[in-house]
Amino acid sequence: LVSMNARLSPIGCALSKATLSGNCEALVDDFADCTKIMALLVSAGKASVEDLLSLAHRDQTGRLHGAELDAVLEENGRILSQVL
């Protein structure tokens, strides 16, 4: 987690303090929208910045609820799966 955070912090996607302290629920929450995973792939040269920008980010998903949020997260997962 520390190694991942070292790649994510400089681009403004740091892991939460709770995740870094070992909280599993926080870990799931940190990675739920797929953006941190995609950011790690970008930093490793396995995905493009365009791939990352195609995802809905926290500032967009934070105001969604229910089926609308589920649909956006599912689309993010679909995009991530295509990249993988």
C-alpha cells in the first residue's frame, strides 16, 4: 500500500489514512470507482492518460446515489476491464 500511495500521492490520488492504517473497508472505498487502479496502470505505463480521463471521478460520483451511481461505477469497471 505504501508503494502504491507513493505513485498516487503526486497526482492527487493518495490513499486514505484509514486505508494506510489497514482498514479494509477504507481500502474497498478508495478503489471502488476504479480511478486509483487506472492511475496505477497509467503510472506503470500500462494505460494511457486518456483511459484515466475517460472514467467518472470522485467529484462526479460523489453526488450520485442508488441506480445512477451503480451505473456510473459499472461503466468505470467496464472501461477498466477493457484496458486490462
